[in-house]
Amino acid sequence: GSTLQDAAAETGRYYGTAIAASRMNDQQYMNIANTEFNMITAENEMKMDAMQPQRGNFNWASGDRIVDWALQNGKQVRGHALAWHSQQPGWMQSMEGSSLRTAMLDHVTQVATYYRGKIHSWDVVNEAFADGSSGARRDSNLQRTGNDWIEAAFRAARAADPQAKLCYNDYNIDNWNHAKTRAVHAMVADFKSRGVPIDCVGLQAHFNSGNPVPSDYHVTIQNFADLGVDVQITELDIEGSGTSQAEQFRGVHQACMSVARCTGISVWGVRDTDSWRAQGTPLLFDGNGGKKAAYHAVLEQLNSG
Ligand code: G3I
């Protein structure tokens, strides 16, 4: 294949990116997005604060702009994210207990119902585990409603959109020898054993020099897949430049391609200048829309499989 999406499709995988509605008037940006990618994630527009700015008052316009463009151009959509401790609307941030639980489940139900039939996979719950060595859940208003809030969210999402794949998504769960990775793995194993509806695990994969691509990445991916879920790389970016960056990108793709149930890879933005950490030049296209060494390494790796 001569594009990322075509090369990935030849291995049975998708290739995605995050899209920002605010950049959709930029022709260069949209041309690259349309040519190279076939899985689209809204970078911010489908988060809780964007979808339900006031309680009971939903704002679908920006999410629809991205979803409609994707579907009209033959692409699939990753929904991001139904429930998260961050990016909550102000009214939700101040809630707690059973009223928060009800509001969260209502949000999951309403958003998943609105987009029913249009979403390939939902990030049902995002970033619910703590950093560091505790292996504990992250403290948050949602967590304080009870440890079962995550499974409650998954059950509500399944009821609202039975066709969508339901994923748990997190960062720093790339190293197998890391407490957070093991804790997420244990949760997914528990969900599978008790019949809680979960179909996939998203590894965000935000890397930099302090958090490099692990040498055992394929082990982590395989261990999640062995639980009976699909695995996706959902928000890939790697700070750096030149050959070193390119080889790290290649390694991530090699790891995914070595596991049959690693079904797709998405980068977290189009050009370096579109990135949430633009100074780290972490993406596949430079600020002028040019293909970087990392792009060529990724395309070559995808074509080798
Ligand atoms: O659009 C407003 C603008 O009107 C306002 O003037 C400006 C002032 O702060 O803010 C703008 O909104 C910002 C938005 O990005 C769009 O640029 C928000 O402040 C800013 O918080 C938001 O950051 C996003 C971040 O998630 C929020 O949590 C990043 O774009 C987005 O890339 C990032 O994505 C997350 C994933 O959702 C979850 N995993 C980690 C990943 C990277 O942090």
C-alpha cells in the first residue's frame, strides 16, 4: 500500500488519527487526513464537557461535524470518551455519590444512544488507574461513587449501542513490568470472567525520552489479547526526530503487527503542529504537511506484514 490506511488494511488493520473540528477548514490538514487515515477519533469534541455542557443540554454539533465527515468519506469512528475523571463539565465536577453515578450513567446512555450505529469502538472509560507503583484505581469523584462504576458504565454502553466495541483506554500501560499495566490487565481478566461487556483495550502510547517505547511492548499487547479482547494503539505519539524517532515508531508497529488481535493503530494528530505537545514534534507529518522519516518507517513496516 502507498498510504498508511491501505498498507494497514493489507494486514487486516485500520490506521487512524485524531481530528480537531477547529482545523477542518484547513485544506492541507483535511487532504492528509482523508488520504492516509480510515479511523477517526475526535480529539476533544466528544468528551463529557463538550457533549453535555449543561445538565440535560447536549451539544452535538462539533462531534457531528467530525463523525459526519468521517462516515461520508468511508471512514470509521472511534468514540472518545464516555466516562473520564477529566474534562467533566462544571456541573458534574461538583457532584458526588449516587446522584453523580446516575448522571454519569445517563451521560453514557444518551451519548451512546445518539451515536448508535455510527461508532466502531467506544472508549467507554478513560484513564481510571493511578500512576506509580500502587496498582490502585485513580481517586476521582467517579471512583468515589463505588469501585463498580467502570463496569456499570460498560453495561450502560452495551445496552445503548449493542454493535459498538467497548474499550477501556489508558496511558502508561505499555510496560508489562509496571503496576498500572498489571492492574488494568487484572481488571479486564475479572470483567471477562464475570461477563462484564468489554471488547477491547486501548493503549494510548504517548512516548518521550522519559517514557520510551518499551522493548517488551509485544509482550504487553499479547498478554492483553490473551484475555480475549482486541487491543488497539489509540493515541500514538513519540517525541523526537530523525532516525531515532522513526525507529521507535517502527518498533511500535512491529509489536502490534506481531499480535493478531492488535487490530489498529491511531496517531494523536496529523502534523507536528497539530499535536497537544507540538514542541516535541511527535507525529508523522511535519508542520508543512511533509512526510517525516517516521512516516516512511511506519509505511515500510506496515508493508512488510
Ligand atoms: O478550544 C479552547 C479555546 O477556545 C481556549 O481559548 C483555550 C484556552 O485554554 O482552550 C481551548 O481548549 C483546549 C483544547 O485542548 C483544544 O485545544 C483545552 O484548554 C485543552 O485542555 C485541550 O487539551 C486536550 C486535552 O486532551 C484535554 O484533556 C488536548 O487537545 C488533547 O489532545 C488531549 O487528549 C488527551 C486524550 O483525550 C486522553 N489521553 C491523553 C491525551 C493527551 O493529553
